[in-house]
Amino acid sequence: MSHYLRCGLQSRLPKFLFEAGSIELQRSFLPLSRLLATSRVSPQNAKSENTSAPSKQNDEILSDYTLFHDEIKIALPKSAVVAEEYSNLPLDDPDNFGTLSKSNDGVLSLQEGSEDDEKEDMFTSELPNYYPQKTYADQIKKLLRQRRFADALDVLQVTMLKEHRVKPEYYIYSILIAYCGTTGYSKMAFQLYNDMKKRGLPVKSSVYTSLFNSYANSPYPSDGLKRTRHLFSLMNEKGIHINQITCHAIIKAFARCGSVEESFKLVDYMMDKKMRITKETMSFLFQACVSDKTAGFRHALLVYKKMIQYRMTPDVFQFNLLLRCVRDCGLGDFDSTIDALRRIGVENIDELDKAKSYDPPSEGYPWEEDAEICAMTVAGTKTGSELLNDSADSSVNSSPRELLPDLFARKPTLGCVVSLMQIEKPEDRLFLLGGAGGFLREMSSHEAKPDIKTFSLLLECIPQTLVAEETLLKSVTKEGLKVDVLFFNTLIKRRVYRAQYSEAKDVLSLIASHGLQPDLMTYTNLAMTCRKTLDAYELLKAMDASGLRPNIEFITAMLGCAVVTYNIRYINLILDVIDYEEIPVNTPFLKKADSFYQKCLRVLEARPEKFTPAALDSIKNFCKKYPEWKASVPLEEKENPWQYLRDRHQESETDKEFLGEHVENHSPVRAFTRLGPNTAPKVRLAKKKKLKEENPEAYRKPPRRETLEALEGIPHVTYQALQPK
């Protein structure tokens, strides 16, 4: 032990001599001299020389301590440790820590090359050189950009866990759960969340937000509502902090799953936690109002007035959601509606309390000559004579336009409305807001520019008249918006429901004048105008010339017209088209066809004498043909809405070339390493400009593809950037 002590002290001796002061050197002079003296003596005479006084030679060595200036470590002779010296000591001696002996039975002898060592060497040799976590994350992102979720999930569950045996980090799970939130794959999102907890990974607020997004976008609202309630209660029990973004996701989940009351309660929870109420919060409340088909319009009025009260400026997104409430939702029960109108500031409600029912006017409306106001009619208004008497009795000369209702005004008024029980249609609810013109004026007052979606929603809410539609088309032209095919499809559908078939076909000229091409939905709406076999044949030829293939919705629309007209020749044409195109039929089509088949059987049994022989022969041939046709036709399988997320995609060489050209390299890789992450903005712009001048090809945007020919071979992927104008 003294040998190791001497080695430790003397190895630090030069540093001690040069760093210590004069007083410390004097105090340690005697111990140091003894220590140096013993280091020069052999181990056999160390005991006798340690007891002697320091000699003159030792004093000379110590006084000349500059000899240690260039020394790093003092080399000392090693003393031999003999195991035989300790072999005779007792094993239970408390003064000795362990023993050394030639034969010690208490110590297990580990032989080299044992079986356990060979197994361990074999296991370590098979371990692969796995990649860092960022490599796996980039591979998952690449697959998700190609909409190949099943392959991206295999990177985690197969490549990382089974093949490479790599422990995944939090970021890998967050990427997959975020994609599940976007696509509504709530089941897989919850499985990944449970896997995270089992592995002990931290679950951050972004993961909870993605989970609630998956419940909001789920194709099964009842399951999404159940999971939302469970996760929200679990977070409250564990005391997990819920931030504003997660609260918005919870409101959206409750809203889209149909729980309006819980959505409004969560806003109260945000106010209790002193979170900021923003326009995004109000947007999610509007979505909750849309889900309530009975009284959503009444809730939307209160939400809009709250926005104005909180001095929030609504944008086009909030106005579009309000129009969806106008189109799809009602006012609810009478007493609650009266209470809501009082809360938003409507006066003279007592008259409406007494008149809970009212018959629509038979004299017409006093504003029929005005094209703009003619587009705004409502059930439950005063008749022309009553309205003119009111304007004559008033002290101020008021026109019929001024007596229109306007719930958007600072002082909301119902105008000439005397009953709320008759307000059931979308045009009636839009009339309460001032009509289409009043709605557009309210948007302009908040500097919200309407888009084509706004006018598409207005088109579904205006009255079912040609005057109202022409007025709205003029407003679209005045705003300078580019009309899409969806707007014209809605216009065709409205005119078909009014049985104005020639006016519906005139919309095709409007589509061509705007430089657009009719799509499959356009032909489906036009199929409802084909009342004759010749019309159906011409439409099928035009559809084939445009390169479109009929689907079951198009065929069902044609069958509806054929059944109404009792045209068996027309029905036979439809059955032949289904056989030729190999279109699988669905339940609505079979329901209509079976109903017509049963009518034909009843005709043959009850009153065959009322038909001509040619008609009877056609009916008999159809009754004989239809059962055989029904047995041979393929049925449409009801596909799981998550099936496309579960399918694995086998890449071909064409797929790799296309994805490498259009998906992977859709934006050029720009290296900003020379700019520095903490550089000032002005310096970064100057350096970026210099880099552009040095290598302009790296910063050039790729040209836009105008054809869809490259999409051949990838039927599951569509790219909007490649759609033709």
C-alpha cells in the first residue's frame, strides 16, 4: 500500500512545488525530505531508512527543486507483490480486505471461450449498424407525402423495431399521429398513443392536439364523440395542462361530432382558465352550430353578435360558415328563438308572441317590380296592402326596401315579418339577414372579400327564381371572380328540381363561355333532364366524347327519369349500359329497379287488357330479363373509409420516376449553411441575393405541368398542382 501511496504523491510533486507558497514549502519540508529519501532506497531497507534523520544528500536534492520543472511524472521502481505472503493469513481477519492465494475455492474461475461468451459474441456480431432517428423520420415523411401511410407505419413497426431493433423517439410517433389526425384515422392514432405510453415516451400537447383532430375528422362521429369525451376526462383526471391550441381541437371534435352543448361549455372553460378567445375559437363554434340541424341558425346569430361585441373582425371564412348555417339549420322552438332575438337587441317582439302561426300571403309581394328585392321573398310577411298601409301611416316616408328585416344592423329589426313559425326554408332565413344583397353589404363593411365559395353557398340560399339567379350572376361578375364548375353544377341542379329542363341545359353555354369543361357531376345533373330514350343516348355520346365514364350515380339519375315515364325501352338501354361498362350497382339503384319490376308484375296480373299487345310484350320481356340480369350484375362493395390507409403500395419503376420528378423534387433543395442560423435579416437577404447570383439554377422554381399523362400508373394519388386549367 505504501508503494501506491508513494506513486500517487510523487506523480503530483512537481505541480505542488511550483504552485505552493514559501510558507507551505517550509511546513512540508520535513515530510517531503523523508518521502524523497525513501523513494531512493530499495524496498528491503525502506523500514530502516525511514526512521533515520534526513541526510545532507536529501537536503541538496530538495533545495534544487528546479530539477522537477520539466518532469511530468516521476518514475519509481515497482515493488513486487507476492501472493504467497498473504496465503497464510486467516480468511476472517477484519484488518485485511480480501486475500490472494494460488488456490482459492471461493473465487469462480472464468475460463476464456465459454458458451456464454460465444453466444454474446454472436449476438453482438449480428447487431446492424442502424441509422440515426432523423433518417427514419425523413423516410416516414417521404412516404406520407406520397400518401402511403401503411408503408410509413411499417418503417416504425417493422424496420425500426424488428429488423434494426432501434428504440423510436417521441418525434417518430408525433409524425404518424399528426397524419392520422389529418386523415381521421382515429383508431390507429389511439393505438400509437398507447404504444408511446407503454414505451415511457413523453406525451406532449401536440400529440393530444393530433388525437383530437383525428376524432374530429373521423368518418364515424359517434365513435369520435365517445373517444373525445374519454380523452378529455382522462386529461382532467391526470391534471394535464391544456393550452389554447388543444382547446380549439377539442371544440372542433365536439362540434363535428354533433355535441353543441359541450362545445360551448369548453369555451366557458377557456374563459375560466383566462385563455384568449380569438376568431379561430368562433370559427369552431360556427362549426358546432352547423352540426345542429334543428336550431343551429339561432346559435349562429348569437355567436356572430358575440364576435361583434368582442370587436372581432369576421373574415370570409366565418361568413361562409354562417351561410352554411343559413342553408342547413333552422331556428328551433319558438320560445327559445324569441329569447335569442331579445338578446341580440331586436325590438317589438311582443307582436310575434301573439302570432305563432301565420298563413302565407296570397296577394303577392309589393316589391315584385324591383329585380334586386324580388330575389328576397319570405313566408310569414305582411301582404301588399298591409305593408302599404304601414308605410302610409308612418311619419317618415319609407319604401318597401326600408321595411325589409335586417338582423345584421346595429339595431336589428324584423321589418315586415309577423310570424317566425313559417321560416323553414333557406331563402326565408337569408331574408332575415337582408337577403343576398344585405349579406354582401355586411361583408364589405368588415372588408371581407367574398370568394366563389361564398357565392356558391348564396346560390343555394336564394329563392328558387330565375330573377334571383341572374342577379347573383351579375354580382359574381361585378366582384371579378373566376367561376368554377361547382357553381354551375349547383345552378343546373336548382333548375332541374324546378323542372326547368331547357334553362338547365342553357347553363352549358355559360360553362363554355367561362372556358371550363363539364365534369362528371355536370353530366349527372343533366341526366335528370333526359325524359326520352333519344335524350339519354345523346348525353351518353357526349359523355363518351369528353372522355368520361359513367358511374352508378349517373345511371341512377337516368333510371329515376325512366321509371317516372314508364319507358321500358329506356330502362333496357340503362341495363345494357351497365353490362357494357361493367358498373357495379348499389342499393339505391336496386331499390328503384325492384320497385318498377314489382309494378310490372302487378300490371300483368291485374289489368293486362288496358295495354296494347306491343306494350304487353315489352313488359313481359322485361319481367323475364330483369331477374337474370340482377343475378349476373356485380354488386358495389361498401369499402371501409380507412381502407386506403391500410393498403400497401408496390412501387414500380414508373412510379419511382414520377414521384422523384413531381413529389420528391417539387421544391429545389436550397442550402443556407453559409448564411448562418443567427444572422441578421438584412445580412441574410444580402447573402441570399449573392448566392442566387452565383447559382441561379438552384433557386429557380420548377415549371408547372399542364398535363395528367404522367399520372398513369399511380391511380391512388392525385395532385391538384397538375390539374389542367
